[in-house]
Amino acid sequence: MQQAIDTFADWSQRHPDCDLFIASNGYQPEGSILGQVGEFLAPHPVRYVRLWDGTIVPRACGLYLVASDDATVHTWYRAHATSLPELTIHLPHDAWHFYEMAPPDRDALVNTLTTSPALGQWDNGVQLQRYAVTGGEGPGSLLGLALIWEVHDTPPKKRYHFFNHLLDKDGVLVAQADGPGVFSRYWQLGEFFVTWFDIAVPPNVPHGIYQLAIGLYDWPSLERSHLTDGRDSLPLVTIEIPARN
């Protein structure tokens, strides 16, 4: 942990206007194995994201510590940031990797994220810009959903969760994946963030056309946030689930 603190401290002194992020096992310091790092870097804030669940695009530039050697969690960072292998922290059974997103990298990424108009705009300050769906090859498979969000207005000081629902032709819930994605207290006006969810398609689901619908709700009240047009969910895309082979 001391090596992580020293690396962040040195980097933030040289780049005081850039953001610091830790991708680990927790959405916030209390649940992260590196939760104490932020205490030693105050007043420079550190924001936490959970591995496989989401990440944040910095306001101008950023340094990410990805606390896992699992190659699958590095896909997004390798695509959009620069690996800093000389800063890698080697552990007995793992390795933690640093990535830098410089201003040109950030600007190039943001230019690919926006759509006009947005696909959906919520009354809590976020709007959906893009999405990608993978998988769903049949019953018992995983349906992957990547969502690109923009904070277009100052969000309320509430704790939000995302819901991602797979519905049949009658609107009946077949499967779902919920969670914080990116902890809402880290949302900042003008920033983008990414959420990743895997929906487990039930093994007994019949062949047919299904719809993906998404939205947000307040936690723990479960009260749904509304889109600016009054709806409480956004139909995203229809998907055909083939029959089991």
C-alpha cells in the first residue's frame, strides 16, 4: 500500500490538475482493499470504482491504479489510456498496474462518446450517450451491457443504483442485473462514466424476442428516477434469444 501512496503522491505533485482513481474490489473506500490510500493523499481526492463494474473518464487527465492482474479487467484501460509498467506493484500472487490518461487521450475518447441528442436523459442529472450489447447466444448465457453516461447537470446528493432488465414480449421480467455501477457520490458535472453489467439469461428461457430496458433508482428506498419525458425506464434494444441447441 505504501508504494501506491508514494506513486500517487509523486504523480499528483507533478500533475496537480489531474484526477486519481483506484479500480479495486470496492465502489468506495470502505469496501476497497486500498481504502486507506485516499486518507494519505488528502486534500487531493481519490475516487474508487469496482473492477468489472465501471470506470470514470477524467475531467482533463487522470492516473488509474487497477488492483488486479486479471487481463479481462484491463481491456478498457489498455484501449484508452497508456500503461505505465515501470510503476507496476508486484505482489506474491498478483500485480497492480498504473495507467495514465493524458489530455489528448481523454479528448480523443470523449469525441467518440457523445451522441446528439442523447439516448435518454434523467431528472437526476445523467444522460445515456452510447451503449453496446454482447453475448446472449442462448439460454444460460451471459448478456453483457456497456453503457456510457454523461453527467449533464448537478446530481442530487443521493445514492443511486442502476437496473438492467430483460423483458419478454408481454413486459414480464425475465432476468436482471442491478448495482451502483459507479458510486453516485463520484459523479461530477461534465464528466463521463462507464457501467458494465452482465445479465444471466435463465437456462429455461424460451426462444423469442426480448427487450432490454434500463433505468435508475434511489437506494435504499428503491424509488425510480424518471426520464425528463416522465418515463421511469428506457427501452434500449430488442434481442432475439435463440433456442437451446
